[in-house]
Amino acid sequence: MKTRLLIPLILLIVLAACGGEEATPTPIPPPTNSGGDAAQVAQPTDAVTAAAVPTLQPTLPPPPTIAPPPPTPTPLLQPTETSADPNVVTLLTPEDFGENRNPLTGEILDDPSVLERRPLTIKISNAPASYVRPQSGLNSADWVFEHTAEGAVTRFTIVVYGETPEKVGPIRSARLVDIELPQMYDAALVYSGTSVGVGRRMAQSPIADQLVRTNEPGYYRTGDTSKPYEHTLYAIPEKLWEGLDARGINTPPQFNTQVAFSTETPENGRPATEATIDYKSTFVRWVWDEDNGRYLREADRDIIIDENDGEQVSAANVVIISPFHVEDPTICEQIADGECVALSVQIQLWGTGQGVVMRDGQVFDVNWHREAPGDMLTFTDMDGNPFPLKIGNTWVQLVPSWLKEPVQILP
């Protein structure tokens, strides 16, 4: 059998029978960006299902002077019930993590003192492949967000907190989404620069004092003359944290919300041994490895390796969501012959929406939530209960809402 997840504006999971006949599709509505600067999107009437309106498009982003509302207290998700099995570890509230578990992965740390430092969100390049792969630091990140930049190429923002990678890179310039992600984790932003428009937004944002520019300690150039200069920037996280110490901002993060984790596989999952995401210029494939209980990453038909450890990049959890993606007409990312050929893309990662989580060789329908700028991305099941991720690292595939049928999940 074959299950197909279709994510244009509307995520659709379609179960296909062995003979290639498709079962009745189960519609997944688009995100209802209820928090922050929500895009206004027409809704179907009672007589029309969400699956019947795939051509709806989000409006242009709000004026640049309008920002998401200031953080407001968001109640932590509470469990409806917990397992009585003593061998099952379920982490739902900050108290469940104690003093030695990483709140971003649920993992027990040999040195809990690392939780006293500020997380780093680091911008990592993903194209061109011949210049930037293998990247360094992907397997050490607690979370990785893959998103489109412009021209359909993707770029990573990695969240480094519980582990200290030897080096990270190649480091590239930030995008509008990198105003949102550091707020979610109370993190510093490590990046090589921005376009003028994005830089102005950052200077007016809550992360303005948490930017780590390339003239600060920790960055270095490899000196590799076989690559263009822009692909030679790396950083040593230990030195980056020393730089934050010198500035007096290497302080413990304040998390507004808490991601749930559990060693127990949730109910109502469907088999998912493989998933592909076609970003058009980048083709991503995740393959379930039953031996180590993780998903292994491939891209553009190649196995992706972390240069630091020589191991294939892998994830305990793979999250696929499609928040509204809209071009910001006030910010140009690329100019050719005096004309703008690529506008900046605003990924509206606030409010709530639907998506899927893959863990333990299964795929689960979830709702994602981020109601305030300082909230982490959290998840609930279709009944509104906290959905637990598997203890370990998480990759988030942010899929553009304008793509047609970019995702496939196979049993």
C-alpha cells in the first residue's frame, strides 16, 4: 500500500490501495494563523469541503511596521492521562524534565550545566550541494528547520543547545523566518548577514540584542580557495558562547511553552517507512531505519553526512507542516540587471495549523501551535491532547504553501 501526503495550501493524506486505486482523500485544512499578523484566507462554506478549494491563496503579508503581538502568557499543555507503565517516560510539563533533561529533546544530559547557556540558532547553507555538503553540526542540533529561501533552494536554521558541536557551517545569511525562530527558543542568532530589508526588520525586532555578527568571536574562514568565498564561513560554538559571556547575554533561556516527549509510541499512527519532499530545486528523502529507530536523511539522491562525525544525518522525529508562505513586496533578496528577481519570503509560523509527525516508523496527524512570538512550536493530536515527540532530535520541514503535491509518505 502507499500513502501520499499532499501539501499545497492544504495538506492531504491519501491512502492508496495496492492496485494503485486511491481511497477517498482525507482533507487537512490549511493553518488558521490565528496569532500574530494573520493572513486572511477565504473559508469554504458548509456545502463545500476544504478538499474542494485547493486554489485558495494567502494575501500579501502585512505592512512591515506591523509585528506579531507581544508575548502573552500561554498555558502549558496538560495531559489528560499518563501511562502507569514504569518503563514509559512521559514528559509533559517543565517539572517532568527535572534538572538534567534537555527541554528541547527530552534527553538526559551528562552535564546539566549546559542548560544554563543561551541556545544558538545558526544559519546553515544547503546549496549549491557541491560547495556546501557535507555540512557540519546537523547531527548535534536539537532542532533543524528546513525552509525555502528563494529560487526554490532550501536553507537550514539549526538550534544548538544540549550538545556542543566541534564546528558548524557553512554559515550563510538569514531570512525573515530567522526573526521568528530565535524568539521561539530565546536564542542568539548566528549568521553571515542579511539583505537590507531583513536587516532593518531584525534591528526593530525583539532579537535585536541577540544577533551574533561575523566580527564577533567564534567565526572563521576555511581558506578553501576551491569554493566561492561565501561558502567558507564556519564557527566554533564554544567560542560563540564565550562571546555571549563577554556581552553578558549568555543567560539561561526562558521558554514560554513546553514540547511533550514520550518513549511510548502514540496510538492511531499509520506505517511510514519513507517520506519525500520535493522543493523543486531540492529533493529530500527520509528513510526509516528500524535497527536504530531513526529516520535517515537523503537529498538530491545522495546520502547526507555530518562532516563532524562522519555519520549519516538522522532524526528521531520528522515534522512536516505548511504554514502560509507569502512574498514580501517590500524586501528584495536578489537583484539582477537593476531589477528585483526574488522577493523575500515570509513564512507565517504563528497561530495554528495541521501537519504530520513521523516517529517510530509511523506517521501521525497533528495540529501545530505557536500562539505568541515567544512560544515554542508544540503539537496536539486531533482530540486536542498533547502529542508527544520521541525523545531525541527533531527536523521540521517547512513546505511552501504554493507547491502542488510536494510530499509523499510511503508505508
